[in-house]
Amino acid sequence: MTRKRSTRYVLCLKNDDYRVSLIVRRIYHAVPDADAERRGLVRVVDESGEDYLYPEEMFVALDLPTAAARAFG
């Protein structure tokens, strides 16, 4: 899921064991974390508003148009 831009968005594909923290088919902000990515994890700002590490296979990276990315803040 390595991306060139520092702001990334990911789509949640599954939330096994994290049903309170993640909602399937919801778009989340992913915080760059090279150490986590080397370990197969992605740092995501979840429903709590805090960023946590989750298994990378739970998400797919999105390429949002500039206008859509601005809408996410």
C-alpha cells in the first residue's frame, strides 16, 4: 500500500475482531508509517478518532480525485 503522497485514504474491506473500531466499506485516513508498512500493518484513524495499527489486508488504498481528497479534510 505504499503511496507517494503523504495523505492517503483506504477503504475498509473487513473488520474481523475490530467491529467497534472499523466499519466495512467506510473510507479512512491512513497515516504514513514506514515501520508499520514493513510489518504488513497500516496506521488508520478509526472510529475513535485516534490512529491505530491494523493488518494491511483489511484495507485497499484509494486514489481519490483532488476535490474528493479536499472534502475529507
